[in-house]
Amino acid sequence: MVKLSINGLLVEVPEGTTILDAAKKLNFRIPVLCHHDDLCVAGNCRVCVVEQLGGKALLAACATPVAEGMQILTNSLKVRTARKHVIELLLSEHNADCTKCYKNGNCELQDLSNEFSVGDHILLDLIKHKDYTIDRFSPSIQKDDSKCIRCQRCVRTCEQLQGVNALCVAFKGAEQKISTFYNHSMAEVICTNCGQCINRCPTGALVERTYLDEVWDAILDPEKHVVVQTAPAVRVGLGEDLGLVPGERVTGKMVAALKRLGFDAVLDTDFTADLTIMEEGTELLTRLKKALVDKDKNVALPMTTSCSPGWVKFIEHTFPEFLPNVSTCKSPQQMFGALAKTYYAQTRELDPKKIVTVSIMPCTAKKYEADRPEMRSSGFKDVDYVITTRELARMVRQAGIDFTLLKEDKFDKLMGKSTGAGVIFGATGGVMEAALRTAYEIITGREVPFENLNIMPVRGFEGIRQASVKIEGCLEDWKFLEGVELKCAVAHGLSNARELMQAVKDGKINVHFIEIMACPGGCLGGGGQPIPTNQEIREKRAAAIYSEDMNLPLRKSHENPEVQLLYREFLGEPLGHKSHELLHTHYKERERF
């Protein structure tokens, strides 16, 4: 342990602790810009400087470990002057069109400028000679160089947290900029559209592409029937942007808000999450049967999930040899879109040309996924518009709705019913857990042998997790699985996905089924969730998801009565002809640059 004083107060912290974290123990807040709890130490921006008595230079609190006997001042005249000058320098080349900026009101640079009263007497003018570009080519992410402060959070996120390397630092000194490789647009490089860079950008340099005006236009068009679906992670994140604490479940209030906004039908992506388990589980069992009974050596095992569009694009670029291993199932979002313009339209006697499908997602990559040419099996664009959790909060505020006072409401019928298995799709390990609940019961006729259906080995926030379930007492059709130890692996965050797939490629990990989510924590930590998102908040959201699962009367996907009705009246059976036509697809290898 190391003893030091901060602003005259003594504190004892473990060796290696930074001055920033030591100050937090005494409830002293030191401002930061380049620092983020999810990322490695940088010390680039120098907003966090502090003074050490007896020292010559100011120290970057986020990057300097404590030492025995240190005497630190976090608010001396020297410190305040330095911080103010750093902020002035950042503002001098920042396009400060705050009133028009998408991040206005949630911008860390703006907050610091207000805090240090910089705006009243800034000495430096905006540097106009620089060439700035705004990249709007991606359907998911907009990059505006004029608002970039070169803190490099996005680079560290893309390189270290996600292992993608779509962004890099180019040039030096005054010419330094955050670029893409070969200066391609965000739509052309390996970018997986995960949006984690957006969640960590302190300004408006990286934001999601927004389609709010198009959604409002559809809602207000009397000729359109607008159907909205909401992903499981939205209900445990939305409240954070509307006055509630992290981890508060707002399912009923969310539904009420959507109805007040004017959507014609408020339905649930959890319904198609349950449907995904039926299709994906059947696909996995079919592959296992071919491998174990038919001895087909060409069966692509392990099978990986396909729910996360960021993961799908990552594997297309990085591990194309494993594309046959990816489940052919579309994501729940896209299954919903295909069914909305076929099954829903047919049942409700609506012209599919007049149906507009809107998705509320925790994920910016869903915007990209909806634009993929493979996602038009209904004969139309299956999902017309995707908006994030943050954008839904913006719509609620635009409509003048006091979210906290709303009375809870329920999803509409037909594609609005779901089980706890569908809800837990929002957390890392959730798809795996939902699949095991159903697959084990189909094979054995008994519930999965874990207390209260909670399969704890696949839960948690460890980057890569492995679990196995021994199958015993099989029903007649599944005798070939008697005694088989079904081995599974789970990874979240694309750097962990890379490590897991490389281990599979090298023969170091041998499993049957893999779940991968592109974002840390799974969808609940998605790039479209409220900002800030950190480990503490992700854990609270996960607890809320599992709480909702525990409180639902049905917790296994195959028990969903609306899914059963869908198969009886429309699809026929899992992996049948109609299911293949509407609910399955294939992906392609992509160049890496």
C-alpha cells in the first residue's frame, strides 16, 4: 500500500493506483477527456493535470501512478490555469456549432468549457485553414473531423477493445488527424458498425446516422401502417436517458411511450428472439446429427450464432474460412421484418406496401444490417428504419412526454408475446442460455439440469467463457446424443471473438456451439445505448435483464404460444421450406483494408 496526500487529506491506496483513482477515493473529481474506464491509459489531452508539491512539471493524473509521500494538489492556481489553456487550445480548432450539433447537451468538451468559463474570453479563433471532411457514407456511423479533438479514444476502442483497427492516427503535430486506412470512408473499411467508438467519443466527431425525420414522416402519414419492434436491451437502458437510474426496467413505460408517439402497432423483438432459438436450435441439432450419425466430415462445426451484425461483418472480413460455421438464421430484427411484411400483413389483412417497419435497437450495426441486400426476403426492404435507444429517448423528449409519469402498458398481440429466453438475448451468454434451455428439453423431455433454469456457467463478463452440458436420458429420436457432452463457448467484444476463433482455428478449443456478441456485455453494452456506458452500468443492465427473465411466466422459447401459432398457421416447421425462404440467409467474404 502507498500513502500520499491529496489537497491536504491523507489516503492509502494499492501500489500502481493512478492519481486519478486515488483522488476518487477522497471524492475529488479530476476532469478527463482522453481517459475512459474501459480503455488503456493514454494521457494525451492533459486536461487531468495536477500539481505535485516540490515537482517541476504538472502530472497527468490518469497516467501517473502514485508514490509514497506524494503531496498532490488538484485545484491550485497553476492547475486551473493549465487546464483552462488546454481547453482553449482544443476549442481553437474545434467546430463549435453547438446549437446544431447532435451531441449538444451530452458533450464532454462542452461541459468542460462551461465548467471553466472558457467561452467568455477565449483568446484564440477557430483555425480555418484546415481541411475537414464529414463522412456520411456509412448507414450507421457519421464521422466529422471538424469536431475531433484527437483524444484517440476511438482509436483505442477500435484497436484494443474491439480488435478491429478500422481507425488510426495519421500524421503528426498540427496535421494529426484520426483517419481510416488509405483514407477510405467508414463504409469501405473493415468497420463493423458496432458503434463502440461513438459511445466513447467525448464530442460530436462520431455519432450515429439518424433517421428520426423519416420515422416521424411515416408515423404522421395516414396512408402508412407503422410497426415498431423493440430489442430486449432497450428496456434496461432507455430509462437512463429519461431521468431514471441505470439498471431500471422500463418495459411497460417504454410500450406506453411508443403508443403515445403514434406507432400503429407496438411489438417485441423478443418474439423473434424466441423464434430464432427454434430455428437455430434445430439447425444445431441437424448439424450434430449429420456429424455423429451420418459421419459427414463436411459438417461445419462448431456452429456460431448470427444474431450480432457487428460479429457477422467481422467474420466476413477476418475469418472468412469460418463463414460456413455461422448459423444461417437471420437476426431476430431481420426475422421480425420479414414476418411483418408477410405473416403480420396477411393476418391483419394489410397491404405490405403500406407497412413501415421500425426497429428500436441498442446497436448501431443494426442500421447497417437492415440495409444489407440479403435482407429483402419479404419482397420489400424487411426493416425500413433502425433507431437507437438514444434516438428513441430523443423522440420521447421531442413529443413532450414525461416518461417517469407514464402508466405501464403491454405489447400488442401477434408478434408481441415473448418468454424470458427472448429477454436474455440482451446479455452476453443469453443466446447460448436460451438455446440450451430449449435444446436440452427437446432432446430429453426434461428441463435443463440447472437451478431455476439459470445456466450460470455461460453468464458473467469474463471475455471468453466455456461450459458443457452432459446429455443423458434422451428421447427416442435423439438417442444418438446419449452421453454426449455438449460443449459451448461464449465471447463478447470483438477482440475476445478474434482470440476465440483463432483458438478454434489452431485446434486449442474444441466445442460444438459458440455465441459471439460484438459489444462488451452483449447488446446491453451496444453502440446505441445511453452514454456513458461502463462496466458498472453494464452490470446493472444485466441484472435488470435477468430479473425480467425470472419474473416472466414463460422462460423457454418453445413454450411461446405465439411462436407455436406462427408455425401452425404460416411457417409449417423449423427449417422448413418457408422458414428457409424468410428466416435464413448466407454471408460472403469481404476484403480487409
